[in-house]
Amino acid sequence: MVLAKRATLISPSLTLGITAKVNQLCSQGIDVIGFGAGEPDFDTPVYIKEEAIRALNSGFTKYTATSGIKELKEAIIAKFQRDNRLVYTPEEIIVSCGAKHSLYNAIQVLCEKGDEAILASPYWNSYLEMIKLSGAKPVIIKTKEKDGFKILPEALQQKISPKTKLLILNSPSNPTGTVYTPVEIKALGRIIADNNIMTISDEIYEKLIYSDVVPVSLASLSDKLKSLTLVINGVSKTYAMTGWRIGYAAGSKEIIKAMTNLQDHSTSNPVSFVQKAAVVALNGPQNELETMRQEFKKRRDYMVARVNSLKGLSCLNPDGAFYVFANVKKLFNKNIKGLEVKDSLSLAECWLNEARVAVVPGAAFGADNYVRFSYATSFEKIKTGLDRIETLINKYY
């Protein structure tokens, strides 16, 4: 069997692979602390689950319009007006099977062979694979820890070429937790507008910010930037609804129509009764969000302090999302029980084998001197996992 060339371009997701490995070990009765999963450990709020059950019991189980039901589009439009000062019409909204699906559809309809798509490293690993699948060339801006892992305006300008078709901007960021300030977004916006660069603004972690930074959407800065921006969001991180698979995009009618056509011939509509639940999530009480955010902040504060206290590790204090991106370069060039720890992959393997702790190697994000810890797990597990790592480091370093 000879696979299509595009299939050979795809690398497996290290983050999903590590989560699967942890689940496999746990099913075998092996006690593993997993810092890999990018999903809240909280349950979906009851009122959202009850709406899904109500929709099921009422028979709302058939096909819907590919791009989403009218009520959900209206809820999304109201959310953008309320939170981002953005006004959209139903024709400028598409609902997909998760924000990842929205991103995939967007990149496939915007990019093709001969195009260049700019993204920052460290990057969420699926961005890179989606660009490669489109046939476009990924152009990487290697951000620096000293700059907070942020794209600097001059760095963006240097990467722009006549072939530049797309920029991907992610704030708050996975994997670094970086949040761009309004001043920083405006500085990038000037370059984007001057060069007419289509930009995907991935705002899926928008509600998970722990500093006094007030997030601003690139699309809200001017009419021109709105026309150049496709905003991606969803309910998964904010409402602990990762498995429900509801994401959405807002942008020009032309792009949304193209994404809808692509979705017509791939998944069709997102799950019908889940769309009803998403309406209630967006329109309903938001107090549980703040409870989750405050708990994430406590976990972040503890994890950052502990990581920075460990020999050979250091990290910035992330402003958002639920990840700590730790510099582990000082732990390389060590042989531990016959395993040569020389990079983030081998370090992660060592920690899993010897400490029963799973992290995501920075190689997955284009930053091999780092590993990503997720603090979207219980405080008890965070403490136990970091204790195990500390014991291992003190034994061998």
C-alpha cells in the first residue's frame, strides 16, 4: 500500500500520545502522574449537562445546518459583542467539531502550495501539521524566553515575504501561557495591516488569565484588521467541555463560506444536542468559570514556585492558559540507568520510567530545551508529581 504524500507529512501528536500512554499505564495499575493533558479536570457544569439531556430527550438528534444552529450562532454573536466589542452576522460565524476543527478548516481554505504561513515557536504542535497538510511552508519565528516568548514587531517584519499568506497568533498561548498586552497586539496589528496579512487569532484560552492584563482581540482594533482576522474560540477550555467538541470561528463571509463548504464534505454539522448545550454555556451563568479560574491560579502559583525551586529547572510565571513551560537544559548530558538524557524527549522518557511522571517534551512545540507541565489536574497530583521529580533530580544530579 502506497499512502498519499500528504499522509506521510503528518507527525503524530506527542501530547495526545503521552496522554494515551499515561492512560494505558494507569489501566495496568501503575501509578502515573500526568502533566500532559490540556484539559480541565473539572466536570462540565451541571446546567450545561442538563440542557444536553433535555435536547436528547426532546428528540433533537437529527442533522442541523453544517455551520451550526441559529440559536448557537446568536449566542456566539452575543458573546463577541459582550466580551470583545466585535459585531458579526450569522453568515460570518461557523460552528465546528472543536476549535481544532475550525483551525484545520481555516488553514486548508486559506493556504496552498507556494504560500508561507508564519507562526511563533514555541507553537501548539497541530498548527505546524495543519500548515504542512495545506501544502504551505511553515515560517517559524523563534521567540525568546527573555521576551516572554512573544513575537516582537521587528521579528515579524523580518519574516514577511511576497509569499506570506497567513500569520497565526495565539494568546493566551499553548504551551507557554503567554498573554499579549493591548499595546503589544496593537504593535503587531500595525504590521499586519500595513502588509495585508491574513491572521488567525486563536483565543481559546481567553477566559483563563491570572494577571491584570486585559485581553484584546486583534479583530477589534480597526475595521481593516477585522477584515484580515479570523477569530477562533470554543467552549472546551472555558466550560470544561473538551469532549463535547464545539468550537467556532468568526470572520469574513467569503472565508466562512469556504470553511462551510469544506465542512459540508467532511464532518457536516457538529453534534446536534451538544450545540444546544453550548448555547446554554455561552448564555447561562458564568460564576463557575471564575471558581475554576481561581483554582487554576492557585495551582499555577504553587507549580511555578516549586519548579523554580528544583535543581536545574526554571520557568516564567505564565499569565494565562494552564501550562508551565520549564527550561530543563541544565538536566541534559546525563546518563540515568543506561538512558542518555540529551534532549527533552529523552528527559521526558526518563521521568516517565523512573519517576512515573508524564510531561510533554518541548520538542513537540519546536523548543527542545523545555518541557510543558499542565496544571489542569488536582493540587494533590501536582504536589505528588513534583515531589517525585525532585527526588529523582536529587538522586542523580
